[in-house]
Amino acid sequence: MRYNRNAVYEYAKKWALVRNPRYYNYDNIGGDCTNFVSQCIFAGCKQMNYNKNNGWYYINANNKSPSWTGVQFLYNFLISNTGTGPRGTKATIDQLQIGDVIQLSFDGNSFSHSLVVVQNGKSTYNTFVAAHTYDVFHKRLYDYVFADYRCIHIE
């Protein structure tokens, strides 16, 4: 599978500040951030993993994998996936590229917000992201207030 980072960027640019009607908006039931990041990743890989136990897929609002919308579930899927669909590796901020994922912890204990990289400048100050729930496109990571972050490079 070739990951098309330009397609991820274009998808994020088009849908960061509005909602794609093809997908349910989870803003009022926990947040839409990971749903949006999954949409962006899918735009770049065009391949889902329909494994009912530990896959990554979206058919509709009531038929999707936990990893499509859950912060920790997405992380677990990307880092451990050996089947179809996207795969990720733990990375440092300077290793990230457009289309990679950053997850934030606001309390220092659990990660609860997912972002997609739209420009990487090798530091929190110069890396820019797109996200839903608090809709942004090309927001500097440095401008978020967080206790911790982790990076996932999509292979």
C-alpha cells in the first residue's frame, strides 16, 4: 500500500472546517477528532481493515470499528496492525511528515485528542495540524495547551 500524503493534505484542507456528509459527526457524543483523522488517513491509503475484532473501518455511524473514532483504539490499531490498511510506527516530532498523526494528553495520563499533520517543521513550534471537534486547519501544535503528546508515522 502506498500512502498518498498529498491526498491526506487535500482532504484535511477541504474538510477540516466543515463536515463530510458521508460520515457521522460525533461532536456531541465524545468528539469528532479521531473520526476526522481516520477519514484523512483513509484518503491517503484507500484501504480499510474489516476485521471485526481489531480492524479499522467505517461503514456507517452504527457499523464502525472502535479504532475509527477512539483515540487509544486508533493508536493501538496503527502501531500493531499487520493486516490490511494503514500501519504506523512510534515516531518523534522531527520524523513526522504530512499525513502523520499526533495525539495529545491534556492531563498527562490519557490521550484524548487526535490531530493530523499538514506541515512539519521538526518541532512543536513549527509543526502544523488539522483537527475536528475544535475545528482547525494549519494550527501550530505549539498553540495547544497539553501535558504530553505522542507521534505516529504512517508507513
